[in-house]
Amino acid sequence: MEIIWSNQAKVSYEKIIDFILTQWSVEVALTFESLTNNLMDNLKLNEKLCPVSKKSQLRKCIIHKNVSLIYKIVRPNIELVAFIDNRSEHNS
């Protein structure tokens, strides 16, 4: 099983890292990166780790109280759709 990053996932992840670096510190950004990498490792072991949306086949994982990952299972892989700021308005 491979994890594939969509363009939206890449862009939204970089925006979150940039925001962390401007608001906090490199250490906080590294901690977030570590949390994200741990989640990726766990998703490779269990693709259904996070709950599926009632509206679509997308799944949402909370990485940190302020950031979630949206992904979908595209057999035999997992596609990362986007990273979202939980404090902003969005449809999940």
C-alpha cells in the first residue's frame, strides 16, 4: 500500500507548515511533521483507521486539535486529499 499526495494535499500541508513557522517555532513545526508521519505509518497498517464521512467516501483524521487530514482509499493505495485547519469553515 502506498500513500499518494494530491496536489491539494501538498499545497495545504505546506500552508500549515508555513503558518506554524510564522506563528510559533521550528520545534512546533517538527512536532507537527512527526505527528503527520506517525499517522501515515498507522494508515499504512490500517487504511480504515479514521472514520468515513456520511456525505462521501472521504475519511477524516485529527492530527492535532487544530489540523485534520482528509483522505480516501483508492485501492490499492491511500490518497491524501487535503489538510484542513479545524478552526476554519469547511465541509467535511
